[in-house]
Amino acid sequence: MNRIKLLGEKIPDQVKRLLIPVLVVIAAFVVMRHILVPSDFGKYGHYRASAIDEVASREIKYSGHKACEDCHDDVVEMKKMSYHRDVTCEACHGPAAAHTQDPDGNQLPAPKGRGYCPLCHEYLPSRPTGFPQIVTESHNPMKPCISCHDAHDPKLPYLPKECEACHAEIARTKALSHHVYLSCTRCHETPEEHKVRPRDYHPDKPSTREFCGECHAEEAPAPKEITRIDMATHGEGYVCWQCHYPHLPEVH
Ligand code: HEC
Ligand code: HEC
Ligand code: HEC
Ligand code: HEC
Ligand code: HEC
Ligand code: HEC
Ligand code: HEC
Ligand code: HEC
């Protein structure tokens, strides 16, 4: 007893002062618990019991994709086997509860333009590698996506060719450039093994100015439509790709 009392006497002033805010907080908590917290809070769990009725009374807007099967089994069947099997109907067509009740009175929109599909397919570094992505600006511009890909069974209109299968970005860039008709292997001599073990076998890369000069030098024996430069003075001292990206060489 004596010891405790002694200790009590020794409690420093600043600790006693600290007790005041602690008591204020406890008092505030008790007051708020009774005034601010709704009375039905905690009846079933850590939420208001009446929230259930409120949510349940909201208008139902989505019907779920099972509802579509009754009337659109052809589309449902097709999509089931496709790359879009995990994309629900309403992700593209919007909330369809009203439509399923009265199809003729409530037509559904369909995303026919180029704006919608890129929400999932636009290239983003954070998307998993391997997820099919495009750069909308350069991927077959102007035409609607659905003119080449069926939205319910999206496929590639043709299988990518050899180099394009792994270097799609470069292939697409080149497809829009002045070098469109140059094959990859004109500039990169590629061992067959590269296509199987790309990291162990590397293709060649041009290493000199003279390589580009084979077509662009004034005296080069290439077709005369090709723009010529004076190799002696043009970009003197630097390799050409210091200034021209070889897969999109034009200077804008
Ligand atoms: C009770 C039958 C029924 C159900 C259920 C139903 N639809 Fe329909 N749907 C129709 C009919 C009938 C039409 C044709 C309406 C018309 O031409 O005006 C139609 C048309 C459509 C169209 C085309 C609209 C257009 O302008 O071409 C889309 C898209 C569509 N439905 C999507 C859905 C989706 C998604 C679901 C499931 C969430 C669904 N439907 C459920 C009967 C149904
Ligand atoms: C990736 C987006 C996407 C998904 C998912 C999708 N649709 Fe469509 N749907 C479209 C587009 C785009 C059109 C317009 C096609 C056109 O006009 O050529 C369309 C057209 C339709 C049509 C009109 C006629 C037709 O058959 O082409 C119906 C009906 C339809 N969709 C039903 C469905 C149903 C049912 C589902 C789910 C099983 C579904 N859609 C899933 C994008 C989608
Ligand atoms: C809600 C997201 C979503 C939307 C919207 C969407 N897609 Fe897809 N798409 C996917 C998923 C998921 C896959 C399958 C990816 C996989 O298998 O790894 C896919 C796959 C594809 C593929 C790849 C097929 C292949 O052979 O690799 C194409 C092409 C495609 N979608 C086109 C479209 C088009 C055109 C539209 C618009 C009408 C569209 N997508 C809208 C999610 C979406
Ligand atoms: C003129 C036809 C055409 C149009 C229009 C078109 N595509 Fe493609 N798409 C292709 C071809 C061909 C390929 C395969 C070769 C390639 O990757 O470029 C492809 C590939 C794809 C891929 C797979 C890419 C990969 O690397 O796996 C996706 C996703 C895709 N397209 C989505 C779209 C979307 C979204 C649109 C609309 C913004 C669209 N496409 C418009 C022809 C088209
Ligand atoms: C199976 C996929 C695949 C195919 C097919 C493929 N490549 Fe590659 N390529 C790669 C990978 C992966 C790398 C990166 C290698 C590394 O970093 O070691 C690469 C690297 C390269 C390089 C850079 C080498 C360097 O030293 O920096 C060139 C050039 C190249 N590829 C050209 C081509 C050409 C041309 C073709 C078609 C004849 C082709 N590739 C086909 C996967 C492929
Ligand atoms: C006009 C000649 C030319 C053509 C055609 C060409 N390349 Fe290249 N490529 C180059 C040059 C030059 C470099 C850069 C060399 C350096 O930086 O050391 C390069 C670099 C590369 C690299 C290394 C990574 C990078 O982006 O710099 C890859 C991969 C590659 N090319 C692949 C391809 C593929 C695939 C094709 C066909 C679609 C192709 N190239 C067509 C000249 C060309
Ligand atoms: C096999 C021949 C060939 C080779 C090798 C070649 N090019 Fe080209 N280049 C062409 C053709 C064909 C064109 C399109 C016609 C034109 O615009 O001159 C072109 C266009 C260009 C243009 C655009 C000219 C303009 O009018 O705007 C530039 C820049 C260019 N090439 C740079 C290069 C560079 C850099 C290299 C080396 C990495 C290279 N080229 C290698 C054939 C070639
Ligand atoms: C120091 C930067 C630089 C270097 C290095 C360079 N270029 Fe250029 N190139 C330019 C610029 C800037 C232009 C556009 C202005 C001009 O016509 O001079 C151009 C234009 C061109 C054109 C188009 C000429 C025309 O009349 O339209 C061709 C073809 C070309 N370059 C090829 C090459 C080749 C091949 C090499 C390597 C031997 C090379 N360039 C090295 C900067 C460079």
C-alpha cells in the first residue's frame, strides 16, 4: 500500500496534464457512440440493419448474363467458346434489366465505334504481359474495330507473320513508315534459331552509315525514287539512327 501511494505521489505533473485530453477523448467517444451512431447499428453485424432494406429497394438495373440465354442463345453459344468468354454481355451492352423485361420497348446500345474496346485493350504497362493490347492511334486507324474483329468471337484476321509474332510493336510501326516495303531481314540477317531461342541467338543489326547508304547514297544503284543524301555531309560523323529511328525513319 505504502509503495503504491509513494509512487502516486511521484507521478510527474506533465503526466497528470496528459490525463485531461485522454479523459476528453473517452468522454467524446461515449457521447458520440450514443448520439451519432444509428440505433440499429450492430444488430446483425458491423453495419446498419436498415441498410439491407435500403439497398434491396433500389431499382434493379442489371439482369446478369444468364438472362440473355433465353432469347439470344446463338450469341451466348458463340461467346462461350471465344476469347471473350469471361466478358459479360452487360459489360458491353450496359444494364439490361429493362430490356429483358420488355425487349421491344427497351433497345440496348452496342459499342460499334472505336472508343469502347480500347478501355480494355489499349496498351498499358500495368496490364499483364500477354494480354492482347494495341495502340489505338496506330492500330488500323479510322476503321471500326468490329469491321475486322467480331465482338462476340474476337479473332485475329490473320496469324501474325514470323517476326511480327514477337515484335508486333516494331512491325506495326514499320507498317506506317516509308520503310513499309523493306523486309525485316533486309536489315537484320536472322539465324533460324533466333525464332526458337531468341535470347541465345541474336540477329545482326546494321552497324555503319554505309549500310543505309546502300540505298540512300547519291551514287547508290537502288531505284531512283528513293530519296538521296550526300553521305559526306549529311549527319556527318554520326550513325544514321542517331537521328532517324530505322523503323520509322522520316523526320517530322
Ligand atoms: C425475353 C427475351 C430477351 C431477353 C431475355 C434478352 N433479349 Fe435482347 N433482344 C430481344 C429481342 C426480341 C430483340 C430484338 C429487338 C428489336 O429488334 O427491337 C433483342 C435485341 C437485342 C440487342 C440488339 C439491339 C439492336 O439495336 O440491334 C442486343 C444488343 C441485345 N438484345 C442484348 C441482350 C442482352 C445483353 C441480354 C441479356 C442481359 C438480352 N438481350 C436479353 C429479346 C431478349
Ligand atoms: C466485347 C463487347 C461485347 C460483348 C461482351 C457482347 N456484345 Fe453483343 N454486340 C457487341 C457489338 C459491338 C455489337 C454490334 C455488332 C455489329 O453491329 O456488327 C453487338 C451486337 C449484339 C446483338 C445484335 C445482333 C447480333 O447478333 O450481332 C445482340 C443480340 C447481342 N450483341 C447480344 C449479346 C449477348 C447476349 C451477349 C452476351 C452473351 C453479348 N452480346 C456480348 C459487343 C458485345
Ligand atoms: C471488359 C474488357 C473487354 C472489352 C470491353 C473488350 N475486350 Fe477484347 N478481350 C478481353 C479479354 C479478357 C480477352 C481475352 C484475353 C486472353 O485470353 O488472355 C480479350 C481478347 C480479345 C482479342 C484477342 C483475340 C486473340 O486472338 O488473341 C481481340 C482481337 C479482342 N479482344 C477484341 C475486342 C474488341 C474488338 C472489342 C470491342 C468490341 C473488345 N475486345 C472489347 C476483354 C475485353
Ligand atoms: C483493318 C482491320 C482491323 C481493324 C479495324 C482493327 N484491327 Fe485489331 N487486329 C487486326 C489484325 C490483322 C491483327 C493481328 C496482327 C496485329 O497484331 O496487328 C489485330 C490484332 C488485334 C489485337 C491483338 C493484339 C495482340 O498483340 O495480341 C487486339 C486486342 C485488337 N486487334 C483489337 C482491336 C481494337 C480494339 C480495334 C479498334 C480500336 C481494332 N483491333 C481494329 C486487324 C484490325
Ligand atoms: C519467338 C519470338 C521471336 C521471334 C519469332 C523473333 N524474335 Fe527477334 N527477339 C526476340 C526476343 C525475346 C529478343 C530480345 C533478345 C534479348 O534481349 O536477348 C529479340 C531481339 C531481336 C533483335 C535485337 C537483337 C539485339 O542484339 O539487340 C532483333 C534485331 C530481332 N530480334 C529481329 C528479329 C527478326 C528480324 C525476326 C524475324 C525474322 C525476329 N526477330 C523474330 C524474340 C523473337
Ligand atoms: C532499314 C533497316 C531496318 C529494317 C527494315 C528493320 N530494322 Fe530493326 N533495326 C534497324 C536498326 C538500324 C536498328 C538499331 C540498331 C542499333 O540501335 O544499334 C534496329 C533495331 C532493332 C531491334 C532492337 C530494338 C530496337 O527497337 O531498337 C529490333 C528488335 C528490331 N530492330 C527488329 C526489327 C523487326 C522485327 C523488323 C521488321 C518488322 C525490323 N527490325 C526492320 C534497322 C532496320
Ligand atoms: C533496301 C533499301 C533501303 C535501305 C537499306 C534503307 N532505306 Fe531508307 N528508304 C528506302 C525506301 C524505298 C524509302 C521510301 C522512299 C523514300 O521516301 O525515299 C526510304 C525512306 C527513308 C527515309 C524517308 C525519306 C523521306 O523522303 O522522308 C529516311 C529518313 C530513310 N529511309 C532512312 C534510312 C536509314 C536511316 C537507313 C539505315 C538504317 C535506311 N533508310 C536504309 C529504302 C532503304
Ligand atoms: C545529326 C542527325 C542526322 C543524321 C546522323 C542523319 N540524318 Fe538524315 N536527316 C536529318 C534531318 C534533320 C533531316 C531533315 C532535314 C533535311 O532534309 O536535311 C534528314 C533527312 C534525311 C532524308 C530525307 C532527305 C530529303 O531530301 O527529304 C534521308 C533519306 C536521310 N535523312 C537519310 C539519312 C541517312 C541514310 C543517314 C546516315 C548515313 C542520315 N540520314 C543521318 C538528320 C540526320
